[in-house]
Amino acid sequence: DAGVIQSPRHEVTEMGQEVTLRCKPISGHDYLFWYRQTMMRGLELLIYFNNNVPIDDSGMPEDRFSAKMPNASFSTLKIQPSEPRDSAVYFCASSNLRAGELFFGEGSRLTVL
Amino acid sequence: TQLLEQSPQFLSIQEGENLTVYCNSSSVFSSLQWYRQEPGEGPVLLVTVVTGGEVKKLKRLTFQFGDARKDSSLHITAAQPGDTGLYLCAGASGYSTLTFGKGTMLLVSP
């Protein structure tokens, strides 16, 4: 079975540009999570969905960040406008449970110049 | 806010050595998970411990959950270069999502 699929793997953009990260969770998983990983702060939960509905977005840094899950097989994380401090690796993960085993994608490494 | 402190932050050892890394909190967790993350990849679950005092073994890796379910340790016997990676602990409690520690970066040199 395919795991969690993220795209793009790498993104380099200039400050002020819009960035869209994409995620396809494992089929049948009811929970989808977006995390950001940096050396300084580790893994931070940005937002999670249950059955395509956003449940907790308290980790989203500011209004420049938004996430959607239009159906059970697709989610996006958008940053508009992007800033250099947004540079990080963004992970999508899916699970059968809210606090169960997380299955992570390979991540999207974002560099904002 | 529940916090998980992992120590050490970084560990560099030679192949064949033994090591222990720690995951500590002042909060009680219903379960605790350990993940390993290799460079350029996402974390992968190694084990879940749920009972205070529980010990689980995975080949050369031994995981222990503290009696009070506030801490955990991971012991690796005869480390190998393939053990290199970032080891993350994550705790579950109540109706919250997982709380992750910042991890221990392990480098095992041949």
C-alpha cells in the first residue's frame, strides 16, 4: 500500500510568494495532521482534520497560513505571503486515531529567500 | 501545556557501544510512542508503551515506560551505523493529540 504522499519534496521561493503544499493521506485514515519541523522548535502541530473537518488550528502561526481538506484523499497547506522565517520541513501525517500511530510523509522542505 | 524533554540532544558514539536516551515530563501520559527519523524522511514508529513499568524489546532496542507514566527510556545495545537518526518520543493524554519531544540526534560511526 502507498504511504502518505507529499508534494513538492523541495520548494525554493522568494519572500512574498504564495506556497502550496499538498498531501494525500493513507486511504481509510480518518485523521490528517500538518506538522512543521525546525531545529529550534522540533515538530510543531499546525492543524489537524478529522473526517475532512478542521478540528484544531491553534498551531497555525498566523493568518498567512491556511489549510484545506476538500475530500478524504487530499489536503493542502498554503502560505501567502511567504516569509523567510517560514523556512522549514513541513510534514503531513495520517492516522486511524487522534493520538494513535502517525504515518508521516517524506516531507516538503521549504526555503523562502 | 504538556512538555516532553528529551536528553541528550545529541549523541555521537562508535559502533558497538551501548547508549540510553531519555524522555521526561511532569505530566502523566496514557501511552508513549518512540519514533525514529532518518535524514530526508519522515518519522517512523518504533514502539508504543502503555502500561507503567512496561518494558518492550525490539531486537537491540529496549524501551521502558516509567512506573508513574511520566518518563521513558530507550536503550540501544551494540549500536550500529544503521541506528543513526533522530529519536523522538511522543506522549498521548486525554483527548489531546500527540505531544512530541524535540528529539535526540544519534550518530553512530563505523
